[in-house]
Amino acid sequence: MDTDLAARQLAELGNPHRLLAFRLLVKAGADGLSVGEIQEHLQIPGSTLSHHVSRLVWAGLVDQSREGRTLRCRANFAAMHGLIGFLADECCTGVTTTCAAPAAKIAAP
């Protein structure tokens, strides 16, 4: 994944409504949800939801398909895994001496 694509995807997920919609679609799995179902879960106006979903589609994080009169949305799991991989790719490759989490503080007696 290139940096420009990762930045675009992260920017779109930086909006709370889009992040909630994307996480909902991830939770829904491969079957996805109709736009109406997403709207029911998130309780936001249809026009607002349409805008947010279109931004997720533009970023490549969501795929849409038409089933009759229903527009079904699905998380693009390959894109999600690609983004996560991009973020973790170079963990512990030498910029710092360690990648270990800081030791937990122990309460004094």
C-alpha cells in the first residue's frame, strides 16, 4: 500500500460517523448491510449517511452492490487488512531500541 492511499483511508475514517459506519459493516461481516439498516443502527439522516458511505466507497474501504431497489454495503476486508498491515509493517525495524510496551506500574504498598 502506498502512503497516499493510506492517508486517504485514514482521513475518511477520521470522521466519527464514517468510523461508526465502517465498524458496523465490519461487524456485519461478508453479508454487509443495506443502507437502510445502517441508518437504523446509526440513527442519522439518509442524506448524511449517503454522503458518508460515498466517502468510504471513494476511499476503497466499502463496496456497494445493488439488489433490486436495495443498496447493500460491505466492508472491503482486503483494504482494511492492507491498511492495518501498512500501519504495522515496520514495527521494531530499528528506529527505536525496543518496541515492547512500557512496564506496568506497580502500586506501592
